[in-house]
Amino acid sequence: MSPLTLVGKDPVLRSAAALARRLAASRSPILLVGATGTGKSHLARLIHQWGSHPAAPFVEWNAAGVPEALMEAELFGVRHGAATGVEERPGVFEAVGRGTLCLTGLEHLHIPQQAALLRIVDHQAFERIGGGGHLRAEARMLATFQEPPEALIRRGLLRDDLLYRLDVVRLELPTLAQRRSDVALLAIHFLKLACRKHRNSVPEMSQDLIHALEKHHWPGNLWELSQRMEALALLDAAVVTAEMLPASFWADPAPVEDALSRRLTLAELKDGYIRAVLARVGGNRSRAARWLGLSRKALWAHLRRTSN
């Protein structure tokens, strides 16, 4: 597999990545905090790649996807004979060895299970269910959160002492809306990846498309941008333009719904309504123009102007 890379020049992201690289060879825990789709998993893999054991396993373990009854068996493993018909198997700590264990969704662990995890962090040892003696926990631990973990503590979803043990270094990842200068670079990157995946030629990106992408607020962050570019790659066109984006891209109901709380200007509210109408009619500019009482030319001029 080819080495992972970090795409973009945003100073906040680059600063976080530089710190991650300096600390990658250490065994201290690192927290990665950022909204869904901001690249936490990718940066975790980079930390592993930059670390002292890149050939060792990298395991991303999501507590939200594990039934409560199986949680401790997943983490610690099971000894043969622990129960009738139960097969012996290692848990994630044993399987990862001296590699990297990236824990996500810790707030989905019940508090007693968080206490068991805390003991591993404290003592660097654990025992399979059913006994058999203590095993060393040698994994380098990373943990990711979609929101500040202090908010999870306030809601009673996360033990404060577990956070204090894991929060040796915290890296906060910006949203895509906060790194607009990277949008064009990332769009080209994802477009090339998608074209390679589908064995299509890489098209040219029109300037109006780049402007539209840079203007978008990207609630889904990198995931959303990646999917948009894959959809354009599938068209197998020589040039991809803003007109090829689906109606859902132009929909932006948020300004209408929370205009007062966000103190939007009249221009921002107008733009939100126009795009909501366009989405409602499936992107048909003629129908949208009739609904809005505008000429088709005036509507398209507005969309081009507000995408700049």
C-alpha cells in the first residue's frame, strides 16, 4: 500500500500535523477532536505510519458498533473454557501488539467498562475474560471525539479520570468550511482518486465549479466533498462544471430556518431561499425562475455571482 499523505496548506491543519509527526515515535496517548468527516481517522493512520512501529497493526476500534454484552470480550479477549462453547480469542489490545489502537466512540462504553479501560491505561496490563494471567498492553493509544470531550463529561457519558489519562496531547482538526483555501486542492485530489477507481480520464475543472465548491458550507466535510467529486468523475466528461452538481448541492435551508439566531443579512437570506427553491424543483432553473419571478438569465447570474 502506498504511503498516506496529507493534502492541504491550511495553517491550523498543518500545525496539528507537524505536532503529530514530532510526537509519533512516542508512546503517549493522543486525542484527535473534530467534527465528522474532518480527517481524524486519516491523521490517526498517519501518526501510525510516522511512528516507530509502522509495520505493526493499526486497529480502529469503534465502541458504538459493539453490543454491550460483547464489549469486554472485544477489548480484552476470552480464554478457552471461560464459558461452555466459547472459543478462545484475543481482544483488540492483544491483537494490536506494539501497533496503534485508535479508540472511537468511547462515550458509548458504559461507565464500568470505561473503568476497566482506565485500569489498562494506568497499569499497561489486562487479563482475558476467564483469567489466565496478566498480559502486557503495549499498544500506542489514540482516541477520537466528534465534539469536545468535556461536553461528554458534563452529560455523564465519559469519565473525567479516563479523559485525564488519555488527554496527554490534543489535536483539533478544522472543518472544511474553516479551510476554504484547501477546497480546490482537495477537490482535485478526490477527483483524481475517483477517476483512478473507475478507470476514467481526469477531467478539467471549470472555474465556476471551483468557485461553487469554495463557497459551499460543507456540513459533511471531507466525506461530502469526496462523494461530490466521485459523482462528477462518474460522468466521464472532458470538463466538469457547476451545472453538473446535483440539486441537493445547491440546497441550503439553514439560512431560512435560523436567520434570526445567526443574524443573517438580507442578501444571505435571499440567497438561501433561492437555493432552497432550486432544490425543491430538482435543479430545474426554468421552473425555479418562474417560482421566484425572475428570468432564467437573472437566476443563473445570481448563482454565478454568489458562488464567487
